[in-house]
Amino acid sequence: MKEKRNSRRLDLDVSIELERLDHGDLTTVKMLKVDVLDMSGTGMGFRSTQSLEKGALYNTRIQIWTKEVLETVIRIVYCKQDGENDYRCGATFVGLVESDALKINIYQMLNPEEEEE
């Protein structure tokens, strides 16, 4: 299968919180915790107990390996059912601060053995 990602993904063991950004004052998901499967400087893959709409935007707080919290917006690229109450999703970062993307890229350089095969 041809690789479609712009950046190499790292396998990580972190959880994040998502908050749906809707038009108007409606919020369909107040706060949702998901388990990150992999991450790059441009996006991430994760597991969720809820199906997420393709194209939806979420405020995201990611606690990385340094215990710092990165705040960014993500756009859902895909969300496929992977079990009865389990969904595998992919998202791209929208507006990730360049210095935060750099932290992810530096971690990749220092930990090449964690590269996804």
C-alpha cells in the first residue's frame, strides 16, 4: 500500500482530550478522551469509543512525553469502526505551533527505532 502521510509517524502511549468545534453555540461532544496510536509533526492516529465525523474540527490538548501540553486544533481525516465500540481515526493538525511540531520532529530523530513500519 502506498504511504499517503506527509510525515513519519511515531508510536506513542499518550491520551488526549478532544472538544468538538461546531458552528454556532452547539457542542456535540463536550470532552472526549482518546488513546493516541501514532503521531507526526502533521497529524496523528488514535482510537476512540465514539465515531467522529470526517472533516470535523476539535480543540485538542495533548500531553507529550516531556509532560508538556500541546494545544492545537485537529481535523478528522477518517474514522473507521474497528470493533463494537472502538473506532480507529486519523487527523491532521490545523494550526499546530511550529515550535510544537519541531518538538515532535526532534523526538522522531532521537527515537528512530519507534518509527512505524
